[in-house]
Amino acid sequence: MVRESAAIPTELFHNVVTLRDAQKSAHPMGFVETTLPSVRLFWADGPVARAPLSYTPGIAIIVSGQKVGYFEDKQITYGPGQYLAVGLPLYFECETHASVEEPLVGIFLSMETQDLHRLSQDMALQDLPRLQAQPSLGIEPLAMTAPLREAVTRLSGQLLAPAQAAVLGPATVREVFFHALQDRHGRVLASQAHVSRPEARIARLLRDLERDRDAFLGVPELASAAGMSPATFHRHFKAVTGASPLQYQKRKRLMRGKRMLLFEGVSVAEAASAVGYASSAQFSRDFNAYFGTPPSRAHLAPYPI
């Protein structure tokens, strides 16, 4: 029997588990779409070893189970009653703590930058409290506030009825982000709502690069595209991603390459070429330096050094 957490309302828990059960026969575990394009469901009924993961901007809400992210020298743990706010595309390693009795179950909500900006503007026009943006790393684990928890619970019920989801769901998703923008810790999302801020410009640039994964330019070109001097761009880029632009690109390529080696059964040469390395030898050297083992033994190297 699946156990629920005291940190999560019973209604929210049962709604999300019901959504998972409806998908489970077709998808034993994973990350699947719901009837709302901005909401996805994810779950796992057992532990998942540490492996590369990419997150798109949005809010990941954990209803059951626990995830631990490893981001450079930081460890980020989040579980029931918490959500992970992600402000820009990020690559890091993650492990899942779950079992049949306590599976990992959660939902991921996304909102386009322009819609987040419009929401922030509407709040300002009504003199509603909202966070002042300030520089911060582009990812934060946060405790769910009572209003946010109530909105997510209503959204989970709407997702069980496609007609309700279509009519009411978009407004409820907006309400969830409304409460997140009022959360005194949610500065990652607040920074993205201020489109002129350096963090928002860098996030927009990284989203554009995600659409064309081979179009990573040099730092001067990236700085120009973000409307900053190279020195200013470099400083803000490192503040929100935890790495320099070139380190970010290398980490992204190595994470993608490792994931291909672990889950797609490709050769080292195929992985190297797919992630943009001209030489499999250089890919192997960088992989070994970052993960502490050669790519031919990727399955034995869950931890970067």
C-alpha cells in the first residue's frame, strides 16, 4: 500500500497517485504530459541511481518520495511538501529515493517568461506584495506555503477531469506561480519575471541555445546577444549557473554524453560526436577529468569529482 506524507494534503496525494495509476501501465516510470501542456507528471516506484538530468525553467512539486540533486559543490534535497524552483535550463546529477510503499510522485509546472513577466506586472499594478529580484543561483528548494499548497491541490483535482482542466487549469497554474512570486524565498522566479534583469537575459539566451544545441558561441558573442559587456556577462552567468560560460558548456556536453552512454547504449565515439566533440579522445579526457573514470566505465562513475 502506498503511504502518504503528513506534509501533503490527503486530497493532493490521492489525486496525483490516481493520475499516476492511469499512466502507469503505459509508462512504468518517467515524465509524462497531462491534459494541460504546462503541467507534467513524474514518478518512480523504486530508487534511481545518481545520473545526469536536465531541468527546464518551472516548478517541480514533490508529493511523495525524495530527490537529491548534486550541483557543482552543492547538494540539493527536496521531498514531500517542498518544491524546486528552476529559473533557467540547468544540467546536474540527481538521484531518486523511492520504493513501492513510498514512490516518487510529483508534478512539474512551467510558465513562459512573457507570461511570468505579465503576472508580475499585474501584481505590481494592484500594489500586491511581490519579491524584489536579486542575484541568486538559478535553482532553489523551497517549502510550499499554505496558499500555494491549496492551489496545487485544486489543480490536481482539475487534472482528473479533462474538461475542468481545459477550462480552469490555466488560471490555477497562474495562481500557483502567483503564490510562488510572493514566497519570500522564491527569488529565482522573481528574477525571471523582471525581463530586463541580467539573470532573465541569461536565462532567455540559454533557452534559445537549448533549441539549437550546436549554436554555443564564444563569450564575446554570447555577451553581445545578452546585451552586456563580456566581463559583466561572465560575472552574472557564473552567479546564476554556478559555472563560467565555457564550464557550463563543457558540463552540459559531458552530462548529455554520460546520459547517452548510460541509457542509450551508444559507443564512446558516438556519444562524443553527438554532444559536439570533434575528437573522442578529447571527450574521454574531459570525461575522465570531470567524473573520475573513463567513459567506457561510465556505469561505475555516478559521482563527479
